[in-house]
Amino acid sequence: MLDEIQATSLVLLIIAQLILIRGCFGIRQELPAQGGVIGSKFDVISELIDEVAQLISDLTDTIGQPANPQPSSNPMEAILTSLISNMTMPKEHGSQEEREIHPTDEDTKTLETQTQPN
């Protein structure tokens, strides 16, 4: 029974390989036509990217420069400072009242063992 299953699967693998080889020969005929379609899609995408770059350039020109520009040492710092400059943060975070620190159970156990006479 196992031999028949192995033989059948080998025959099916050989048939599948022949179909795959036949399909690969068909690629030679379709490749030039598909290449033209792919090239036209790249042209459309490059035009869209150019338009987005021009839009970003126009937006940065209209925003203007700060009154006192400081040169940054790296590009990440420049990006972060431009993003954070418009944000306002409160000067105080939370209340400034002091709270009493309560001892934990471990502290009381160590104090008890230290104060007990041997």
C-alpha cells in the first residue's frame, strides 16, 4: 500500500515539474509585453513622487524660517526640533507637595531582627 502511494506521488511530481517547465518557456513570450506595462507603471509612480516632493517643497517655503535659526549637528536633531518647537509644555508636572514615606514590611522585619538581643 505504501509503495503504491509513493509511486503515485512520484508520478504526480514528475507531471507537475513538466507543467512548470512548460510554463517557464511561456514566460519568454510574455516577458517583453509585461516589461512595457511595468515600465509605464514606474513612470506614473515617479510622476506622483515628483508631485509630492514639489508639494512638500512649496509647504516648507510658505511656513517660513524662525527668527533665530540655530544650525543642528545632525538631521535627526533638526527634524525633532522642528516638530517640538510648536508644542507647549507646562512648566510644572504634577503637584509639588511632599509625601510621607511609609516603611515597608521588609524594613520593619530587618529593624526587628537588628534590635532583638541574641
